[in-house]
Amino acid sequence: MRKVTVAATQMIGGWNVDENIARGERLVRDAAAQGAQIILLQELFERNYFCQKQKYEYLEFATSVEDNAAIKHFSKIAKELNVVLPISFYEKAGNCFYNTVAVIDADGSNLGLYRKSHIPDGPGYSEKFYFTPGDTGFKVWDTAYAKIGIGICWDQWFPECARSMALMGAELLFYPTAIGTEPHDETVNSREHWQRTQQGHAAANLVPLIASNRIGRETEDDYAITFYGSSFIANEFGAKVEEADEVSEAVLVHTFDLDETAKNRRNWGVYRDRRIDLYGAILTKDGKTTPTEGNN
């Protein structure tokens, strides 16, 4: 048996970076005290979700990897507690700005970056104003405890992202998130759709999945989003094995036997029976025209 204990967390936001880092540290320490070895904090946890409105002054929030306060802080925490911490932050790289995760291994080292591939744009979620589409491609890291793949929020709606990471050897999938009500219509509630989509990724790939969302109501001028929490952990069959409510700070902890999950992947045969010779349509925009044909 190769057992690994994971944790999903959720917390309220706020504009004070130091307070949010301290709040995140408290949750990480709580999870580690419960035996968690890989602990997920939510997307862009250093401050409020600033993408509701397009404000040039908010571009100043971006930092380099070397200068980011959360990365510097949690690198020390990871080493002290001997835990793996994917850290979400707003990255400045040259003249580009990315929604990025740095993967901090249990010795405090930075294993590398994943930059968010799919960038949404809609009322209250104006991310195309703030973020350059990621250029890293999907990635998997061989951490101290497991091979992990990480997508960021909007990435979690795309089965291609999860499948790619699974094909690359991910044993666990992690998704830091910031999602809630729609400012233009608060009757729209994507909570169950959000969970089911990711449960489907876990089930289709037979890989456990850990999702962390934020909680609380955040207001920006005439817009407001109530983040609905509901962070969860799903097993390799897509069943929720841990789940938080919509309003409370939470630490969810669960242990997986990675040898058992690997056995289940083999037994189901979904990787054996893939027909990559038939999947050409997925590489097109409209299901018919290849990029080469479209340029003729």
C-alpha cells in the first residue's frame, strides 16, 4: 500500500495580504496536524478576487516568482511541516501577467510553475483583462508523496486538461478555484454543475480529485459575487468522499491508497481502449476543419 493523505481548504478573502497568508497558514497547519501531506489552498488567496472589474491599478498586484510574499512564506512552512503546497499567485513575467501556481515540495523547494491555460471572460470574471493565456502547457510534478497534476479554476471545465494530466502520469488532480454567483444574475447557481464536471474528470480518468474554493461575499463597485465554497475531494470513481458547506471555513482531509487507485485504473481499461486515431475532431475548433485546412 502507498497511502497519501490530501487536504482541501476553503476560507474567506480580504484585501490584506498578510492577513490572508496568516489565515492560509492556520488552515495548512490544521491540515498537517490531521496528517495531510499535500494541502491545497484556493485560487488567488492573497487578496479578494480582483477580477470582477477591469481596473488598471489592480495590475500592480502581480509579482515575480522571486518577490511573491505567499511563495516565500509557504516555502518555509512546507519545509517545516514536510508538506507539499501548490501556491496560487498573480505572476508578472516580463511584460506578461499570468494566473499561476507554484508547486512547493515538502523540502521547501519550488518544483516549477503552471500557468492557467483557459482564461474566462464574463460579467464579474474579467480575467482576460488581467491574465495572459498560460504558455506552460499542462504539467505533472513528481512530489515527495505523489505525482500530481494541477489545473486552475476555469481549467476544471475542460476534460482535455484532466485527461492530459492523467496521461502524463498524474496520480492526483488538484484544482484551486474562485467561483460563485453571477453578478448579472444571482439566480444562476453553478455549484452542482461545477462539482459534477470535476467528479466526471475523476471518474473518467480514475484519478482522485481535490478542489478548493473560497467563501464569502465580495463587492466591487456595482458588482458582487457570493463565493459558494463547497470544496470537495472525490475518489477515483468520482464519488465525493469529503465536502465542505457553502459558507464555513473548512479543512477537508482524506487518505488514498495510490496502489489501489492505480489498480482500479488498470482494471477498467479506459486507457487501454482509447482510440487516438479517431479523436482528430478534438484538435479542431468546429469539429471539421483542421488548422492546416483553415489556412488554405
